[in-house]
Amino acid sequence: MKILLKNATLIDEKSAFHNQKLDVLIEDGLISKVGEQIDIKADQKIEYKDLHVSSGWFDPCVSFGDPGYEERETLDVGLETAAKSGFTHVLLNPNTNPVLDTYAAVNNLLQRSFEFTTQLHVSGALSTEAKGLQMASLYDLYKAGAIAFGDFNKGITNPNLLRIALDYVQTFGGIIQSYPIDESLSNKGQMHEGTISTNLGLKGIPEVAETTPLARDLQLLKYTGGKMHIPFLSSATSVNLVRKAKKQGLNVSSSVGIAHVIYTHDQLMDFDPNFKITPPLRAKEDLQALREGLLDGTIDMVSSMHQPINSERKDLEFVQSMEGSIGLEASFRVLRNQFPLEKVIDILTRGKKRFGIENPAFKEGIPADLSLFSPNDSGTLKAEDLHSTSKNCMFIGTPTKGTVYGCIRGEKNQLNS
């Protein structure tokens, strides 16, 4: 199988080919030749306007709905959406039904994903049925293929469970995902606690609902060692806590939702349920601190926080609406409207190393793992741009820059027409 990319500008600051417009020949899944005007008969020739190519993008926190909530998004549609959005790798949350807490559950999803362009990686549940009571069989999940462990969007109420897990996974190099959520302090709040929540008459979620468990979990990490990933940060204080922890040498990484570096709680003035997410959108000073943390490396990666919700659960009055927004389709285009191209590619790819996903410099002889795009067209995200089954997207109407053409991984590719 031969795939030929024509007149592609390569974006990879680690590569000798960075910023050069060249042809790229892929043979049997490997990049076999890079040069000017490659004339060879290929099984597939790819030509797009202003074609750019980078190392494949990675989203460390996506939800689909399969198994158990297929009305939201099946595995097939989710992986096809990811590929059309330029992502060659995604890390799936275990918030399925049943929860991904057994060898069979993880193995089944991975077996079903092999035919797709986007490679599926799985985060197994930290506790049995994600109830926070008893540690799941983490080594069995690891043997099945799970690369991280956490109870999605649930704070760990029993600190001893986290301590034991951090100790245990060191035997095989596992990563514990800790969600800094104190449900008692959140107290069923609907949005960030501040002047806007007061004016709207909505119960607020204070930042201490995030920073209190985060400080505790970082203390436990310091005590036990091990590896920890914080999937979401939403406040300036949280950024400072992680920055301090890294300076102390703790093995911790973190993500920020793309929404949190673009929007603030001002977006909720119209009670649009698509802006109701966990953690909540916070104040302008928090947004600024999150951006600074992302740019200086305190925050390691970004996530679309892709969470499809069917209309029966989402299209309700704000208070009754379920938290969550889809974001895969918007990720590159809204980030490109905010940051320089090289920085966008950096923050979409640098998280791969943390989770053991190869990300070599672009050169001949490496496996093809490429995202295809144009960085320059301006517009807004429209509903018809969405590939997902569910349409709960806060980014509709958001100014964008660039176009995503799809991606290639090995001998597989998913391209937009």
C-alpha cells in the first residue's frame, strides 16, 4: 500500500524538515521517502489546498457512550469523529455502563477498535464500579491494555484508596488519574461561585472544591511516589499548586480543557446548557493563569473534554441539564484562533510521551502517524461541521482558524471530502 502526499508543509520543530513544503511517500505504513516532486505511482494520492502535516494529535480525555449509552455515541462514530478531527490517538474515559473495571471490558473495546485510523487507548476505573470503595484489579486492567486508572469526574473520598493505588501501580509503571472534585464543597452547584452565579440565582461551585482535594492528592503523591495525572485544572490556585509540586520533583502531569482557556463563566449569562461542564468555567483571572500554565509547561496538555450527551438529557432547563460538551471537531480550529501554529501543534502532541505513546521527530523510516490540516482559513464552527451523534457543543458559533483534513496512521487513513 502506497500513499503519496503532495506539496505538504511539514510542521515539526524537532525535525530537519520543519516548515518545508515537500512530497511524502508512505509505503506499508512507514514514511519511506520525503523530498521534492516525488513521481511514483501510488495507491492513493492526497492533495489538498494549503496542505500541512504534523505528528498525530492526542486527546487525553474523551468520552463516548459505548457500551451502555450508545444513544450518545457509539465507539465506531466516536473514533471516526476523532479521525476526521485530526486525532490519531485518544484516551477513553471509563464512564461506560458497565464501568471499565475488568479485563474483559477493556480488552473488548480495544479489540473492537483495531480497524479504525484513530488508535484507542483506555483509562480503566480506579475502583470497582467507580464507587470509590475498593480498588479495582489494576494489574489485570493494565494487562488488558489500560494505560491509566481513574474514576471519571469523581473525587476520591477515601484518601487511603489513593495512597494504596499510588503505591501499587509503581510495580508496573501505571498512572493514577485523580479528579480534584470535593462533592461536599461543590454541594450540587451549577456553575463557578462568584458574582455571576449570585446574580443569576444559581448555586455556585467554589474553587476550594477543586483546590482542597488537589492539595491533598499532591501531598499523598509526595508521600508515596508514583505517577499521577490531573485530567482537569480550572483555577489559578490549582495551577500554582501543580507548579509548586513540579518544582518539588513530584511525578505529576496535568491537562486543561480547551473550553477553560477560551471561555469564562460570563458565557452562562444566557443559561445555555452547552456551557455547563465539569469542572465549571471560571473567572477571567483563572483563564489567564491557565493559559500561562499551558504556555510555560506547568500544564502538560489540552483536552477537548469531548462528552456527548443525548438531547433528552441535555436540552433541558439549565439546572436539570447534564454537564458536558463535545469538542473533538472544534479543537484544532478554536486553538488555532488563539495561539500560533507551532504552539497549537505542540500542545496537541506533547502529552503523548506522558502516556507512553511514541512521538518521534518526523523523518524517513518511522511509522506514519500524521494529522493533515490547513492553518489559515478563518470562519466559525457550524452545526453541520459536527460528526458526532450528539450535538451538545458549546463551540458552535465560535470564531475559528484553519481546516482539518483528517489523519493517517500506518496504512489507515480517514479524510474529509
